Amino acid sequence: MTTTSSDPITDDRARDRGDVDVMPLSEVQAAARSVMEAVATVIDGKDGAISTAMTVLLAEGHLLIEDVPGVGKTQLARALAKAVDATVTRIQFTPDLLPSDITGVSVYDRDRGGFEFKPGPVFANVVIGDEINRASPKTQSALLESLEERQVTVDGVTHPLPDPFLVVATQNPVEMEGTYSLPEAQRDRFMARISLGYPDAASELRMLQQRERVSPLDVLQPLLSVRDLTRMIASVRTVYTSELVERYAVRIVQATRQHPDVRLGASPRATLQLMRASKSWAALNGRGFVVPDDVDAMSGPVLGHRIILAGRAGAGAVSAAYDVVADVVGSTDVPLGDAADRR
């Protein structure tokens, strides 16, 4: 089943990394571009999804990829993981998967006369959760603590997870046979959700021609070390956000709670993650400050999977939720003055 504007949690992790130097933003942009170009050799014609995935990685978030089977969800997750020279594990979620198969278990050691913790596959820098919604809700919930607090508690003992830590989970639409709906609490812990969709005819033809003899994933080489990634993440944290832009983000999130078609709007956690994603998006575009366009670009991926519409369910509701977010962004006044006011 297995193979091998501040957030208080982020602030704590920043203090823990006090000895980490910050990569210049120009280098961050260049390094990120090289990774995205490499991943694009594996997933052709999906530059927008790849950019969002890279944004989540540098913002210390987690990524949910939802789509029908066979469009490259797992390939994208594997390519992103392989581009970073870090520890990577893959968990194949199935109906009989147990929580301990993810987090690990305490095993009695007769020689030592006590219990010893055996870490599960979640103890890696990059964890690929394949078809996460094929496991039972109880097993899905085993990820909640690791997604939010980056730690695992087993038998009353807390074990910190590696740093950096990223979960890339794939799921099939809930209409597919053998799937469970992902709990709202778990969806809320994924910074962004993306959908790949079917490739266009030209991209699908290139896929046939390029993969006739060798898979691009097999020849993909690591482009970033763990230290490089850590320096890039530290650089993204330094991106400046003015109060005007912060107020703009708050207005967007609050508007999702007041929209007439919405039963449950985005949470305060969503506001925090929207700003973190916006800072990362700004860094990928070579800027040391956030502008309203960054918030607009990230609103769909960050907020779309977090809102629940009134009287709607299924795949149609997912699409409608993104339409609601687009409507909210389009009707929210952009801050006047120098929104990118720098210190």
C-alpha cells in the first residue's frame, strides 16, 4: 500500500530555521522556472496547474489534485517530487488502509522491554497520497494533524515531521465508483486544489510521440536540494504585503460567507493561506511585494474547494463554487492608492 499577516505556525517554524539563509528573489524565480519547465516535460500543456503546484510548494502548503482517472494527476505529483532531491513516499489509499499504515505504529521490543515507534510513510519531505478519497473517512482523518501541525501523535507521544513537508494528494470525482467524499475539515487543510482536465489534441499527440520509447519521468533529474528548497521558502516569507492588500484579501474571503448561493463560506484559515499563496505567486513573478493581481490569481485555487453551495452537490457543485469565487473577486473593489506600498 505504501512506497517509499502572519501564520503562528509559520512563525514558529521560521524561528526554528533561524540559521537558514534567504535565497535572493531573482534566484528563486530562476530555480522555480527550471523546476516547472522540467515538470512540463512530463505533463504537457498544463502550465497553469504546474505553476500553482510550485506556488503551493514554496508557500509551505499542501496540494489537492482532483480529476478523472488517466489525465496525469499522479504523474504531476511524482514529477514535482522527483524534481526535488528529498525524501519521497507514496501512499496508495485503498478501502482497507488503516490510520496506522499512514502515521506509523508503536511496536513492543522484547530486547529493550518497551515500545518503539516505527514511523509510517508520512515521515518524508514529499508525501504523495494517491486516490486519497478511496480510503475510509477514518483513515483520511489520520492526515489532519500532519497537514496542519506537521506532526504525528501516536500513543500520546508527538513526533515532528521532516522539514520541509509537502503533501500532494490526488482524488477522483465523488461520482466515481468506490470513492468517499473528502471531509470539509480535511479539504480546508489543503492550500489549493487544481484540476488538470483532458489535454488538447496537440498536447496529446506530442505525448504519443515523445513517450513511444521512454517516459520523461524516468529521465527527470533532481534540480533542487532540500537546502535550496528551504532557502527558497525562507525567501518567500520575506515578500512584503501592505495593509491595503491584506484588507482586500479579507474582503474577498468574507464575501464568500455572504454570497446568496453559499451555505458555508471560506474559513479564517483560508484567509491565511490565501495570503501565503499570494506571496509565493509574487515571488515566482520576481516581485518582493504582493499586488491585488496576485490575490486574484490565487483566489480560485485557494478558495474554490473550501466553500459549500446551498442545495448543490457533485461535480457540478465544484465548478459552480469556482464560478462563485470568480464572481466574488470580480465584484470586490480593488484597493486604491499604492497597494504595493513598500517599506
